[in-house]
Amino acid sequence: MLRRHFLAGGAGLAAAGAVTQANAADAPTLTGPYIDLTTGKGNMILRARMAGDLDESKVKYGSVTGIVSGVRPGEKVKDLVGFEVVSVGRNERQPDGTYRNLHRESILYTDLATGEILSDYVNPYLDEKVRVVDVTNDPWNIHIAEYVNVGGPSYGGLNEEANAGRKEYILNWSHSGNGMITALTNINLYYPSALTPDKWLRESSGAMNRVSECYTHVISLADAQNENLTTVKKTGTWSRVTPWLPWMLMGQAPGHCLYQSTVTSLDGIDGFKKPVLAYMEKHYPHMLEAPPPESWDKPNLSSIEWYARTEEPAPMKAGS
């Protein structure tokens, strides 16, 4: 990060001018000196450093903390539960210069007041205790390249728009002050649900899923343009518009869930909150490691598809 110096006296000012000109020549910009962030190749290299490490022996950890709210017609939004995401990934550079990011992510739901990880929850819309189901997306691998699918993930073939075409991967980076740059990305999807309403009477919100993923990426421009950094720290936000969580047992009731959160890169596994790390070590120790290379051939499935594969339909509520 550049620092501005104020010096008194004519000689001092002349020296300061010379230093300023030298610094200006070397100052990082969106187009250099290491990568050009107006090109797909530059964004590919930066994304590989944000999602993982160019040193393939190293694992990258990320943490997300947020709130899940309920949105129903005719009433104010209701904050329901908190959540914590545990993300772990490792890069493998391919012969064509692209990267495979071997990645796993878990989502744990928490009590808003205490932060305690929930195993059950009283759904305020139903006044019914429901069993909370953790999310373990194993794997959620990412192909990091100069071009990306226009239609988003395929979700095991359910999202046919994933094959609609490709575009150059260029994020809309802009200067946000204090040496930081920011980019916004949205992914808006509408695709058939794996939780078909005829089988999943209480879990399914309908035949189609409407899901949006909204990201804000914030990084240091100096870090982005530092060729000696094989990984870069990032912060930002993640928001998601999604159907009612299946375990809420809302069925096709009008409304949806809204996720809002902050995203943080971690220096190591000890960066996770102690209760989160302890829970993961007890219940999902494998999710604290990047998946093996052979996982690449497995489909990326969201929490909805995993729920359909691992859970059973809940019995109907007594008296319904």
C-alpha cells in the first residue's frame, strides 16, 4: 500500500517529487505489473490465488458467518438462525494452464442468541420442533479458467442452462479506497428441483428452484499485483436467495429464505471459531481436508440435491 509523505523545505520537496514519480511508475494498477485484471487470464490467476494457493502443496481455508432470514408476503422479514461455513480447497494446475480447485464446504446452523450449533430448531412459522440438517457439499470443485459457463453450475445435470455457452471470466473490479479493489458477481438460477413435491410433501417448495448467489469480493490491489504472493487474502460478502430450507418443513408455503454473510480468508485451520472447529473435528473431520484428485469426476451438488440423496421424507404433521 502506498503511503504519502509530507516534507518541509525546498530540497525536501524536490526529493519527495522524485520519490513520488518513482513510486508512481511502480504503483500497482488493475492492469499490472503482474496481472491484467481487464483480461480473462489475469482474473483466472487472481481467482486461483483467492480460492486456493498456486503452491499446490498448500490448502486454503475460508470462513463465512451470517444470518438466515425468512421472507413471507405481507409481513416483515424475520431473522431465523445464524450459520457458519467451513471452506477448504487446494489447487492443481493443468497442462493447459487452467486450475482445478479441489474444494469442500460445510454449513452449520446456529442459535442467533448464543451461537450454539443447532441440532434441532423450533420453526416459528409452524410452532414445531424440526431436525436441523447440516450441509456437507463434498465436493464443490471449481474449474478456474479464462472462460466460464454462462448459465452457472449444472447441479448434476438438473440445470440445463449450464451448457448455454461460455464467456470470458472478467470481474468488474473497481477501486474502493485505501488500496483495496472490489468486484460484484451475481448468479441467478431457475432449474428443476431434486425435491419433487409429490415425494417430498413437507420439504419441497415446488417443482422449480429459484436461487440467486450474490458476492462482493474485496482484496488489496498491492497483494493482487505482488507476484511473490502465491495466495491472497480476501474479504467480502455472500448473499443467497433460496427456497425454504428443506428441514424447515415449510412445503409450498409462500416465501423463501435469504442468506446474508461476511466472508474471510484464514491463515490456517486454527482461524475457525473454536466451537465450529471442535464440531467439525467430531462430526466431519474429512471436511477439514481438500478432497482427493479423483473427486473431480463427481458432480457438484448443492444442499438441495444432497438433501434429496441423503435424507428421507418427513412424516406428515399430526392432524394435517
